[in-house]
Amino acid sequence: MHPTIGPVLPGAFRALCAVLEIETGKFARALGISRNTLRRIATGKTRLTEAHQEAAMAFLGATPEELEAAVSLATLMAENRKDAQAGHVPPGAKSRRGRFAKAFDAAVRDTRALLETKLRGIEAEEAREEAAGLWQELATWPQRERILFVETRDEFLTPAFIARLCDESEKAAARKASEAVELADLALKVAGRAPGTEAQRAGRLGYSWAFVGNAGRVSNKLGEADAAFASSCELCLLGYGEEPEFFDPARPLDLEASLRRNQGRFGEALILLERALQICWPSSRPRILLKQAATLEQEGEPEKALAALDEAHPAIERGEGDPRFRRVLRFNVIKNLLHLERPGEAAALLPELKALSVDTDNDLDKLRLRWLEAVVQAGLGQRDEALAELGAVRREFSRQNLPGDSAIAGLYEAQVLLGDGRNAEVRTLTREMRPIFDTLGLELEALAAVRLFLEAVERDAATVALAREAARCICRLPRRA
């Protein structure tokens, strides 16, 4: 702690509270002290402890040197005022006072902006906690009652609650597309009714339209999703950055990137993700990097995907983002090593991934881990064991009504069989899987590679490369998380 700060900080606190019109209770909570203690510190009746000084500087985001400089300006200005009142004006004092006044006014403006940002953060966190409680209440009601709630109770008409509904829509997208649609539509209704400026309203609607687009994507209504993202883009431009404490400006971009990836428009998806990385909340960066890696993998660029995963690794290891990200990271590293035909390195990472998966209660994660282990076995030459496990996993995915995962497992079976020249067995396998492909909707342009593969099987012209490309195009389809 800089030794000259302590004695003058009480006066600085008093000045800051007056200039910034800070509500005493909020400022005290931010410093971890009581309202009464803050008042006594500001009036000089209580000694400012080192802990208080550290809390103040943490809140201000200032170094001791920066804080001392600001206090020194205030002290010099006060001395100049005393000199003028006493009729004593030293040489050059007038011009010096002018310089001090300008510098101090600038310091006050900067400090005001900083503190207002900090206080908005505190208020936003309180609003998010309130929105979480409202969501717990709303989640227990059927859809029709939910609409009545938000239309008749003003406490639901807040930016924090709009953001919460959007988050819940994205979570629902991993479980049930219709629920994702319902919640995104509800967010749109609240955004249209919530009070605020025109720019705030545009930003909220633009943000909500992105989640409507995401819900359309997981419902395989890609035309509707396209239209929703167009509306989102137009509105977000009008209300960009109006309420950054509630709406991460990168979210519409990274959600649209998922749609473009599903459509096989990888270049557009990667541009959107790069833009998102430039403006995202720090907490969003690991998720966007994981999306970037997934896009590069599906584009057929496993080395670039590994580079993106490597960039995401430090933040994820620090615990930033979803706790599942540590498993997702290692899972995807192993997949890309397999694409690069480096099964030994992939196998070496499996024990760590399995250790991270021990405590998961997500049966789907465990099933996908079994699939990955089987693919590693195939890469190591343990082909019979791999085929048996891939078949078991394929049937279990199908039983759980997960046609995309089931098709991918079956296409990896086909790759192993084709590698051994067992073409007749591939024909039997694909005929068994035909209902799964029909469920996915082979009329979708995104599944053209699957059609090509199936046609090649019937002509006895299928290859490992065709099976691999078919699996890659199914990976682009929305699936449960």
C-alpha cells in the first residue's frame, strides 16, 4: 500500500460520494462494509483500514499510484483555493490552478464512468437473481398460463427476465425443440411489452429473435430460422450495446453460426464466430472457441480444430464457462486426433476423459463416450471389438430416439467393414438403418452425402471416404446436447 494514500482517502471518499451521487448502501455493499461504517470513514470519524483501502481500490479498479494521483490533484486544488481566500497568490498560481482544474475534472469524469459501470454490474446481478426466482415460479405453470403471467404482471417485463427466457430456450433446445420454440416466443413477447427506449426495445427484440432462430434451427425449420436471424441482425444494429450487462452482443452471432454450420456454410459460420470472439463477454469465449473447433472439424480441418481447442484450454481449465466444457474439450481433442489417424495419442487421452466422466449423471454423455472408445479401438486395429461395441451403441441411440447419433455410429461401423472389404455386410447394415435415415429426412440438402453413400452401397461401390463424408454431414444436424 502506498504510504501517502491512507490519510487523505476519507476526504476523497466524501468527495466521490457527493460528486457521483452514489447511494450509500450500494457503495458500502460493494466495499464489504456497513452503511454506517462508510459514513464514518467518509467524515473522518473512523480510521480507514488497509482492508478498506484495498476494497476501495478493487471497486474502483485503480492502482495505488492512480488513486494517489487523483487525491493529490484534489489536495492541490484545495490548497490553491485556500491561498486565494487568504489573498496570497503565488507566481503562476492562476495558470497552475487552471491546469489542475482541467485534470481533476477529467479524473472525476473518468471515475464517474467507472463507478457507474461498477454499480450497473451490481444492479444487474440483483436483477438476474430476481429473474431466476421469477423463472422458478413460471416454470411450474403450463404454456397458456405462462403467457397470462407475463401479460398481467409487470415484474416479468424486465431485461433480466428476457435474458433468462432466452437462456432457458437454448437449454430446452438440447431436450425438446417445441419447448425451445415456446420459450423463445415468450421472450419475444416480453421484449415487445417491456418499458424502455426505442433503442433498448430494438436490442431486446433483436436478441430474442436470435433465440427464435435457434429454436427454428433445432426444429429443422431452416427457412424460418433464416428469417428470424435476419430480423435479429436488423434490430440488433439499431439497439447494439444498449444493455450490455444483460445481453452479450456476441450471442446472436454465435447462434447464427450454428445455423450456418448445420447448412454446411462453414466459411460464413467461421466469420460469424470470429466476429463474436471480438465482442463477446469474457465468460463466453470458451464456448465460442469450442464452436469454432466443431465447425473446423466438420469442414474437414482437424488440425485447425485442434488449434482452436488448444486456445480454449487455459480458460476452460480455470473453470470459465460450463463445467461440462472440460469433458467436451477432451472429447473433441480425441475425435480430431482420430481424424488425423493418430489413434495412439487419442487412446492416451481416454483415461483422463473417463475420469472426468465418472461423476456425470448424463447418460447421453456416457453413451457417447462408449462410442468414442469404440472408434479408438477401431483405430488401434481392434476391429471385431470395435464393431461389436459400435453396433450396441447404435441400437441404444435408436432406442433412445436419437436418430442422428444412431446414424453416425452406424456409419462408423460401415467404415470399419469397408476397410476390411466386407461390402455385403455394409449393404445389410444400411438396409437395417434405412428407417433411421428416413427419420432424419433424406430430402434435406444437408444430407446429400448420405444419399450418395447409400446409392454407392447398392451399386457395391461404397468407400470408406464416402462413409466418412456421410457421417460428417449428419454431425452438422442439430442433436441433443
